Amino acid sequence: MIVNKKLQVWLPLLFSIVLVIGMVLGYKLNSDRGNKGSFFSSGRGSALQQALDLIRLKYVDSVNTDSLGGQAIQDMMNQLDPHSVYFPPAELQTANEDLQGIFEGIGVEFNIFGDTVNVVYVIPGGPSEKEGLQIGDRIVKVNDEVIAGKNLDADAIRKKIRGESGSKVTVGVLRNNQAKSFTITRGNIPVLSVDAAYMIDKTTGYIKLTKFTEKSYEEFMRAMEDLQKQGLQNLVFDLRGNGGGFMNEAVDMADEFLDGDKLIVYTEGVNSHKQEYRCKRPGIFEKGKLFILVDELTASASEVLAGALQDWCRATIVGRRTFGKGLVQEQFPLDGGGAIRLTIARYYTPMGRSIQRSYEKGKKIYMDELWDRYSHGDLISADSNKSSNGKVYLTVCKDTVYGGGGIMPSLFVPLDTSVTQQRLNHIYNTNGLNNATYNYYLQHQAEINAYKTATDYNQQFNRGADIWQELLKESGDSLNPNALSDTEKESIQLRLKALLARYRWRNSGYFQVLNSNDGVVKRVMGLVNGSK
């Protein structure tokens, strides 16, 4: 139940904010330096360790001193900047996997409909496909444990299915109401950060990057090479919602757009000497028209890339002012299996801009600023879409830019705050759409799979009314079609069509359909076509 009107209206935005907080925005792992033990090694225990030892040896009741120690470390982190983070041992593996671009598992994507785990995608060439799992299989047992009807959440299911590469797990499934069993050898499963890469028209390509993992630059280069074979002359590079990741991946991508030995970014801190990152190779796309899409959740490494291209006037930045995170973290392991990701430096754009917002008033106010920006019109007014009191800088082409509060776009596109969009956002965040498209796909797999490309599907598929009826059946009384305008119904049907494309072409198909009615993409294509 949604208690607060703000949450009801802006639930997608707030969820994304939580992701931004939780993600490591632009850090460098310490493991590549060969540091296998704790960063701190001393023969004498600290005052904190002495206190924990006393509690363990003398306290009147039994106490989990590991938990106490973790809380003490977290309290210390709370006194620092908002992006210095402590990960206890139980959370560290998941946190690392998010940016390593790989995890160990069986290679399926699942969704929970009702109380049953349904396989909604099987990774081609992955462990599950090799053993014969299919979309539509319902997982009812893992090893000897029945999981159907237990109301387990997605995290609990993942913990049961995942495991070390090379280990085995037996899953029992129902397929067409017949019980089957599969013993699967877990493997290394790639997590792609390039969500979509396709040609919008004959000369304009589109790439959607969700984060900067250890594999992002490789993925980006494969996508660029593929688009160039298709006639790429203009590129729309979508960084909306990209909370960052490895800064070096962003630097390598910037190098592909800039010529010579141009400065891309530099970092500096009280205990970290200034370090410059410059172009070092001929780029794959130094001359074509380039558009970078950003919004209020574009952060860290994304801002490194956008800031460098803006300072050198290499790209047109389109959208809304970015998050404003200009701090670099490095990971340090701790005894016992936890780790600290500590801010060690600030990064600066080529013209010397710090993009970091102020956090002097505390973490809560810092993170609440996105809501404040909406409340004061910053997301809907171009005049307010710059950092207040930010220092003024000039790019190489004498455009005015600002420091101290994110990257301000050259072309501002406001957030849609209409009542219509609020109502649609609420519908999009229910399970009805996912359930309806899943059921429709299971019944029409042959028809959907007959389309050779997502472009053919997007242009030729016209069964929106059929999926709409499936949605009404799935939603029951929770969706009142009479309360929706024709425009809202069309938007929902487009979302259903995009979700259906995802079963066949993954996120690339999803975005290809959805972007056909995306206001920001439309603005960019207007510029491209106007320039012709």
C-alpha cells in the first residue's frame, strides 16, 4: 500500500535514487594492486578492537561482536562523505558482482507470478540452456527443497539457485503440467552493461549504457563496430539513469570520441597526488555527430564522460542536470571478509570543474535534493537547471558551464510531470503489465519468434489490442479502462509491446520499441534531421 502521495507519484524516481546510493559511483578496486589482505596491519589493536575484546570477554550477556564492530565502522562512515561505504562480509560479494560484469549461477532470468518462480529468459549458451530449461518452465524445487507456494522473495530464490562456478544444482520444474528435473552445472554468467545498440535510421545509431563495469568498454567497442558496419554517422549515447562505476572505463570511452592527447579528467585529494587521464589512441568515432542523453540520475563515471565531451565541445548534452557526484572511491579489504570503499579524491573535468554537489548539511539533505529539485521546478524549468552559486567556466567553444553541481545539458528537456504521466507511472509499477506480456508470449511464441529483427517487429507488429485485453484480464478490477484517455491507452499498449519485444530481443528490443515515443530521443532526431 502506498502511504505517501510523493512516493505514489515518484516511486520510479525514488527507487532509482536508492540504487544510486547503493551503487559504487566511480571507484577503483584495490585488488589489481595485489593487496590480498587487510590494508591495515599492526601488532597493536586499536581502541575500537580493545573495546570489542572487552565486551566479548567481560560483558554480562552474550553479544555478537562482529555485528557490533560492523555497526561501529558504519557509524564512522556516516561521519564522512555520502559515498564512502562499509560492506559487511555478507553483502560484499553481491556489491562486487554488480560492477564486475559477471556472476556465478545457472543463467536464467525469472519472475515470481503468484507464488511460483517462472523462467522468463534463458541465456543462450549458458548452463541452463545446455541442460534444456525453457522460457515458461515453473521452478518448484531446488535440490530437495520445495519452493513453490512458500512466498519466497527474489533474493531468497537467487541464494538457493546461485553458487560457485562448477558446482551443481538440481531444479525441479513443471512444463505443461508435467514434472521434469534438471541437474545444472553452474557457470560464469555475463551481466551486460550495454542494454541496447541499434540503428534508429540509416545513419543514426543508439547505444544505451546502464553502468560502467569491468567489461563496459569491451561491450561498447563491439557495439560501435557493429553500428559502423550498418552505416553509423551520428550517435545517440544514452546515459540516463547510469549511476556510474569504474572511472577508467569512462576514460577509455571518452578517448574514442576525442582526438590528440586531450585531457579527459584529473583526480586530486589531500592524500592523493594529482593524476591526469589523457587520450592515448586514435578514436573510433572522433568526427561524427554525437549526442549524450543525461538526467538527474546520471552520476559519477557518466559525468566524467559527459563533462569531458562538453568541455571539449565534442558532444551535445541533452536532457536534465546530472546527479552531481564527483568523488572517487577505492576499495580496501578488512579482516573478516568485509571491505570499505573510501573516497580518496575528487575528479575534475578538463576545464577544472568539480561536479560534486555540497554535502555539508548531511547525507539526508544531500540525497533529498533530487526531490527538492522537482519541488522547486528544477526538473521542469531550464532556467533553474543549473547549480546555484556554481562557479562559471567556459568550454573551448566559449559556452558557459557550471561547477559544483552536476553537468548542465546544452539542450534541456523537462521531466513530464503531467497528471497523465503520474497515472501511467503508477500502472507501470504494478505486476499487471509483466504478467500480461508473459502470458501472451507463452501463447504466441511462434508468432513473435518469426520476426527476424526488432526493427521488423516494431514496424509490423499490430496486436496491441490483443495484449491490452490480456492486461485487462490479468489486472481484474485494479485497472479501470474507462478512467483512461485514448492517449494513455496508447502509451500503455506501447509499453506492453516493448515488454513483449524483450522476450525475443532482450533490452535492445525493449528500448527500440519504447524509444519510438521517447521525448528526448525525438528531440535529438529533430536535430539530426534538421542538420541534414
